Amino acid sequence: MGHEVVGTWRQVFHWGPFLALSVIFTISTVTIKCAAMWWPPTHSLGGFLHLLAFLTWVLLTLFNYFMAMLKGPGFVPLGWKPKLESTRLLQYCDFCKGYKAPRSHHCRKCDRCVMKMDHHCPWINTCCGHWNHANFCYFLFFAPCGCVHALFILLPSIYRAIHFQYYFYYRRSEPLVYLSVYGFVLTMFSIGLAIGVIIAVGMLFYIQMKSVLKNETGIESWIIDKALDRDRTEEEGEFIYPYHLGWRQNLRQVFTWSGRPKSNGFTWDIVDGCTQFTLTEEQIKQKAEKRDRTVLYNIMEGYSGRLFPCSKGIKVACCFPCTDEPRITLCPGDRVLVTRWKRHWLYGTKLLSAEEKQVKQRIRGWFPRRCAKEMMDDNENLSDKKDD
């Protein structure tokens, strides 16, 4: 069984990679310029090794960044089918026209089923998943390390530039750091960027390493939480997460000397007492319960799909759902199957007409609660159909 990798250089032409590479380029360029004045690499071996160390951080960051982008997470082939007896234990993807391999999930932004999907990352313009997880973690480690080193260059450079007159008259034997007004502003801006990368990317590295040590993705953590809260029958017994092999083995699943993760993306090492389909069976049961909670709503007031719909009231505009999930455009008379409720917002799947089904298979997202009214009679019929 093979997997598909579709990473290309075209992925760079997106606001995420453009912004990420701009930050790396700005910090690196300003730091190299300041290092050449503060500790010139041509004047001593220490200066040369110092600059070489910083360039190593930059190269390692860029290498793993592009590897994570171009290697891709690994995609389940379109129309993929397992062995016949396994089909009832797996979920079917209507978009990819095939079955979802264990641990795979459909990404609406990549429009593909992603192997061991953790999340869609706009900075690399693809998902973080099975095949690129190690390179993504390396990138998250080397970027803050390089920024810490950059601060040890930029901060003394700023100090010497401010006290340029003192060093010029009294410490002439030491290298001088001169910054124009533009150079001073750019250096201060680079310091701010470096601090931001250390905090933001460092926190993301911590979160990713927690996931690796437990051998679970962000999506799987959510599934586990729901599995532990779900009322289980005696036949089901206690839920056991099948992929937690101990932190040492979990690390070896992702980080290898060859650079290739241990699994092929379709079959996985599991703990005793579990099968390859333990987690997918749990997902199927959770989705069945989710369907039982579905409530049909009729749209009474149109909604444009805006993030901050001020026309719907200040509370609705300010108390929007904190998620990257989409909003859906609705017109009076539309009907929506709602599965999640917030005080001012609802989340559901729009029932499509025959013409709309030819264009899209599913429209799902958030919309203001005030736009909809629960359809009591139709919900009774919906409950009867579920019972049948």
C-alpha cells in the first residue's frame, strides 16, 4: 500500500509561508549584519565560530521547514479500500470516495484524507501529519534556538550602537557598532520578532512534544476525552487508547535515524488487548451518538457568513466561536441539522437542494442562533427515523 505526497514549491505562494519566511529572513539578515560589526568573523576564530553557529541554526530551521512543507503529511490515496472484512470497521469519506485509514482524518483545507492528522498549519501551507511530523517538530525546536542566539547578538549590538560615542573615544580597540536610524528601528523590530518566535513557536513545540510523548494527535486527544466521558456498556468495557506504547517507544515512532516514521501510515504498533480498529470503532460510536443529538432548525433570518455580524447584535458579534471552523451563508427558508450549541451561535450542516448537491456535497459551519428556529414537528419525525 502506498501513500501520496503532493507537496510542491507552489505551496510557498501563500500568506503563511510568505510571512514565516519573511520573519526568518528579517531576523537572520539583521543578526548577521550586527554580528559582523559586534564580533567580526574575519578578526578572530571566536568571531568566525560564533557566526557559523548562528548560520547553523538558520540552515537547520530552513531545512526542516521546507522538508515539513514539501514532504507533506501523507495522504490516503483517493478511492482507497481496505480488505473486504475491514470496511465495516472504518469510516467512509464522501469527498475522497474511499475509506479512511486508521488515524486518518479529512482536512477541509487540503481537501484530502490526511494520515495521522494533527492539524492544518498555515505556516507550511499543509497539514502536520504522519510523514512530516518529525521535521515539523525539528523546525519548532531550531527556530526558537536560533532566535535566542540572535538576541545574544542583537541586544549587545543595540547597547553599543546607543553608546557609540563612548566606544569611539575610550574603547577604540574594540569593534564599533554603528546603526543608522533605519538600521536601529529594524534591529529593534527584529528583537521583537525574535521574542515573539521564542514565545509562540516555543509553546507550540512544547504542545507537539507532549503529543509525541503520548503518541496522540490533537484530534485524537479530543476523541479520547469524549470516549472517557461517554456512557459505555458492560460489553464495551473501559476505553484503552491503542497507540500509547510508553514514552520511549512513542518517540521512536516519530523520530528515526532514517528520517522516516516507523509506521507505513496504514497499520500501527498497538498495545495488547487492542486492534487496528479500536479507535475508529470508538469514533463511529461517537458519531452515532452525535447524530442522535442532531436537531433540525429552520432559518428565519439571512446570514452573510461574516466573522463579526454586527447587524445581528453586539453580543453575537463579540461572542463569536473561538475556532478556525468556517461560517456558512444562509438564506430564509434554509434548513440546518445542528449538532453543537453555544449561547449566541449554532453549528450544523445545511440541507442542500438537488442543484446545490451538484456543486457541493456538504456545507457545514457556524451561524448566529437568532437566525434560526427549532422545527419541533420535523424533529419528532427525525427521531422516529433514527429509532427505525
